[in-house]
Amino acid sequence: MNKSLTVSIKVYLGLMAYLVLVKLILTFLPAVFRSAAQAAVFQWKWITIFTATGLLGVFLADRTGFPAAWGGGISNRARILLPAALGAGLGVLAIGTEVATGWTKFVAAKMNLPTIHIDFPASALIYPGGAIIVEVAYRIFLMPFFLWLVSSMILRGRAQEQTFWALAVITSAIEPVTQDLSGMLAGQATFAFALVFIEDYALNFSQAWLFRRYGFLSAVLLRVFFYLVWHVLWGLTGR
């Protein structure tokens, strides 16, 4: 096993260890999730599935041109500070959209909830864990797997970069299509949901770019800092 793959696996297992820690802590807390779907992804079954599929993604990422999750001549400023700044900036943008449109009130009302945000201090644990889970589902497994399948297997090693960017465009639409499109089509706060759709797409596309340039840890960190600003800090306002 080459050194870069070994490092990436260690980093990935560290992320999974965090999920396990969150799961163990949550067993001593009352119900804190805002939906059954949120609670479901923290079940032991899903943590096991995410661990296995993510490890396969890390293995294939090493074979399809993605950099190691740590080291490899990439500075910590690029790998950590850049995604942190991007994530915080997108979080501030999300807050601005909420202040201008109040779109989350429609979502909360539909779910019979006072707010979409999980209460603090549970939010400070759950949202970083959720960021890891989302990245395993949307990028760490999907992008290397389909890049390997299309470029390495079907095209026999050709058009790797073109295939990556095509996958970045497609996979970045998963979250906004599954979460925001229904709000746009509902006829209520259509403009607000259109803005959120664009912002979510920008978030996901930025993560795809970071994954390719600096490794999966950078992609995860962008979403972690986005959630910390948008869900944790803004969630403290109770809005």
C-alpha cells in the first residue's frame, strides 16, 4: 500500500471515529433531531455502510488522480484555511438569504417545527457529523467510483479530467435537486428557493473542486464550516 493511500485511510478512519463518538454521546441525550431522516443516518447500520463505501471511495480516489487527504506537498493553508473561509462565506450568504426571504419558515411550518436548526449544544456535535456523512454519500464514494468506472475501465485511462468535471457538474446537483427543487415548484417563496438552489449548487461544486485539488478532507471541512455558521451559530438565534 502506497504512503498517500495509507495517510488518506488514516484520515478517513479518523472521520469515522468522530461519527462513532457522536453516536455514543447521543445515546445519553433526549431526542434532538429535527426529522426521522436525520436520526436514521446516525444509526449503527448506516455508520457501518458509510464507513465501508467511503473506504472504497478513498481506495479508488488514490487510483484516479485525487491527492492524499493530508501531506503530499499541499500546504495546510490551502488544505484547511481555504475551505474554512469558503464554508464560512457560504454560511454568511445563507444567513443573508434567510434574513431577506425567511424561506426556512415555510420548511419549518411544513414539518410542524419551530425551526429547521437542531438546538445547541447538540448541534455542535451533529452538524459536523452530518457534513461527513453527506460527503461520503455525495463525493467520497460517488466521484472516484464513477471516475474509475468511466475513465479507467470504459475509456481505458483516457479523458480523466473531462470525466471528472462532468461528474462534478452532475453530482453537485444531487443535493439542490433533492432538497430545494420541490420548494421551487411548490409556488410559495419560489424566488427564495431558487436562490437557495443556486447557493447549494455552488457549495457542492466548490467541494468537488476542493476534493480534486486538495483531497477529500478539504471538501469535508468546507461543509463543516458552512454548517457551523449556518446551522450552529445562526441556529443560536432561534430563527
